[in-house]
Amino acid sequence: MKIVLIGASGTVGSAIVQELGQRHDIIAVGRNSGQHQVDITRSDSIRALFERIGKVDAIVSAAGGLHFGPLSEMTAEQFKIGLHDKLLGQVDLALIGQHYLNEGGSITLTSGIVSAEPIRYGANASAVNSAIDGFVHGAAVELQGRRINAVSPSVLRESWGSYGPYFLGFEAVPAQRVALAYSRSVEGAQTGRVFQVW
């Protein structure tokens, strides 16, 4: 399969490359690195990416920024960081990308555990991840001959040093285990699923 992977150089993205790259042709894409670059907050950048790479069998997104901070100090502009980047960026990737997806192809987005298990300072992340899960459920009903899923990981073991204080009491998961969920989404038959790696 020809798979375009957004966020290929990140911790999760690198694990996905290691897992799926054994069996498929991975087109590595990043904001500033990879074979191609894209800014998922801009529709024109997403369209230009697909015009360059053409039709694909799978679109995988392991990208998207969020805002973490106390609700009492949060501004609308800070909240919009997650809305414009992780949520609308991935939604736009799916809306545009569906037209470049081969028959039987799939789209895999990334949400996260705080959609179901909120944390302090994570209101933006909870809202965004919940919306991504909801979009996948709704979009799966309409994607004819194609599939869409999301992977919802817990905090990564590799990222515990940075994010551990937000996730006390949570079990960290290795990126390699998270990558297996992307494999299930891309290489499996299910659609409208949120693969939880908790």
C-alpha cells in the first residue's frame, strides 16, 4: 500500500513508520521535515500536498497541537489552538484527502485518552479529542467504499518526562504498542472505530 503519514518524525509517527514501513510504502510528511511538508491548519497546504503525491491507499495523521493550561486563565485564543490545529487540521485532512483516496482505502486520525478520562489543565485536549472521535463516527456513515478510524492513545512512555505530571495515576504506553493500533486501522476492515490504547 501507498500510505501518507502526517507527523512521521514525531514519537508516534516514528513508531508507525517502523511498524507499517515493513510492509508498505510510507510517504513521510511533517511540518518542517520528511519527504514532503504540510501545514494542516491551511487547506491550501493540504491540497498542495495531495496534488504532489497523488492517489494513496491510506492517510494517517499523527499530528496536531493542543493547549494545556488552567481553565481559570485560559483565553479563547488559547482554546482555539487545539481547535484550529489538532481538530480542524485533521478534519480538513480527511475532507480533502478523501478525494485522493483509492477505493477501499482508509483514513486514520489521532485523538487521545482525555476524551474519556479528563485531566487537570486539559479542557482543550478533552474537547478536541472528543470531537475527533465524534467526527470519525459520523464520517464513517458516509464514506462509501472507504474507511475512517481514530487511534486514542494514553500518555506515551517515551513522553512521560514531559507530560507525566499531568497524568499521575495513568499507565503510560510505549509508542510501539500505539503503532499496532494504526496497523489495525490501516490493514484491518473496521470503520468508525476509535482504537483505544490505554
